Amino acid sequence: MANIKKKDKDVIVEYKEREEKEKWSSEALEHLQKIAMIEKPDLKMPKEIIKACDTYFSLCKADNQKPTMSGLAMALGTNRRTLLKWYSGETRIYNREIIQQYFDLLETFDELMFKEGKINPVGGLFLMKNDYGYTDKTEVKISDDEISTEEIERRYREQHEIVEDSNDD
């Protein structure tokens, strides 16, 4: 009898999870439809850019959705790749500084979400590298001290625990 109850509970949990995913999908699609309806700005008009970006962020807040690079791009009537080119200066655009301010706001939001553990670490690293150009660093210190080849070899062997072969049999 206990096994039946456990199975029933598992089925109920599975059903609720599926129901939540379906609800989230519907809400996300509604949110995307609203973004698509935002009046696209004339990129030569600062007030129109500001209005489109503010409308986008207000919509995210009202719909309880996290703002995204693609969503901001959609609100501006473009796509993520073009938005990145505008931000980096690879493509010239009027009023670039206004777009940069909103891009920076989005980057700061994502950093905060990542720092506070609201984004999966792997996904967060992917996001920061791909959207904002973050990189992993390895530092190599080079000094002006002259070191002989023999000293370099000795240090290398020491670090890698290489033992010299001696054929003194």
C-alpha cells in the first residue's frame, strides 16, 4: 500500500512540474509577443530609443521576466548580434551612447544575478563570455632577470618532477 502512495505522489509531482513548465512557456510567449509589439524607434531620435528601452524594461518587470540581450535588441527592432556590434563600435550608429547605457544596465543586472546565485554558474559563465566579452585569464610572469638555460631546465624538471636518467650500471 505504501508503494502505491509513493507512486501516486511521484505522478502528482511530475504532473505539477509539467503544468508549471507549460504555464511558464505560455507566459514567456506572451511576454515575447508584447516585446514584438513595442513601437520600434527611429535610431536617429534619442527620445524614441529611450522610450523603447524603458518600455522593454518596464515590461520585463511587469511580467516578472528577466531582461535579456535578445529582448532588448527586439525592442530596438534589431537582433542580438547587431546590438553587440553597435555596442562595440564595430558598426556605427546614431545615439550609440544611449544604447550603451541600456546595454551596461543589462550587463550589470546579469552580473548581479550571477553574483547572487540567481543564474546557474555554467550558464552564467557562458552568458558573461558570449554577451559581454568576459574571458578566463591565465597569468604568466616574465621578469627581466637573466636566467641561464640550465637554470630554466632545472626549474622545469623540479616542477614536473623529472628525474635525470643515469646509465651508471
